[in-house]
Amino acid sequence: MRAVFGSSGNPDSFYAAGHKSSLEMPGWLAGLGLGAYEYSLTRGVNIGEATARSLGEKAAAQGIAMSVHAPYYISLATEDETTAANTTRHFLKSLEAAQWLGADRIAFHPGGIGRLSRQSALELAKRRLAKVLEEAEKVGLTDGFLAAETHGKANQLGTLADVLEL
């Protein structure tokens, strides 16, 4: 196993070096001796298929491992069915974009616990995540790994124990 390091999103130093497009990130990262790029979908999946495929091809040519970060507004422990349906949709769109990019990891934050106890929220999140995986299977979006991130806020799921249980 080897460790690869890179950037999550486009850092200020990328723009300060005169770059303007994410399509330039793989070459810039490779020039720094880095080997990974997490494309940010945190404010929604707003990348088109052609651009994503082009970026993925450029990353592969430079030996850059791709991942994506799913939208911040994912909420697996929501009690609201509309929010739950939107969360599933955000996951599926993120998985699709990851597929276009050639990314094998989709990082995400599990979401808040609301008025639930931590354990009740975690149980609900596990059921909702199972539903997301079921829906992804139905539409053939099984190439990537969903990767829950730890989160330090007390009112959010994301402790190490939460992530391990998910």
C-alpha cells in the first residue's frame, strides 16, 4: 500500500500561479510531485459529463488519483422524507460525477443529528445509507466507494465510532 497526497479543491496557490480552470489541476499537481485530487462537489454536482470526463482523462494521464467530495447538505439522519429523498439524489449524482471523473472515492459528511439521540440518529443514518447503496446498485453506480468523513461538531454524526459503525 502507498500513500498519495494532493489537494481537496483548488487552493489559492493554484490561482496565484495564474491557473483558472480545474482542467489544469492534474498537471499542476503532478508538477508539485503530488498524486491525488479531490474534486469538490460540496455545493452541488455542477460539473457536466464532458468536462468531468476530460478532467478524469487529464488526471489519469498525469497519474493523479481522483476522488470527489459530495455535497455538504447531505443529511442521512434526517426525519424529513423530502430531505431524505434529496440526500439520496445528491449521493447518486455524486456517484455519477465520480464515475465520469474516474474517481473511486466519494467523501461525505453523514449530517446532523437534529432532535434525535446520537444512537437513534446513527440507526436512521445506517438505514438511509443502505437505501442509497440499494438505489446506486439499481442504476449501476457501483464503481466508487462511499467514504464517510469524521466530523468534530457535537451535533453532527462523524465521530470515529459513528464512521466505523456506518
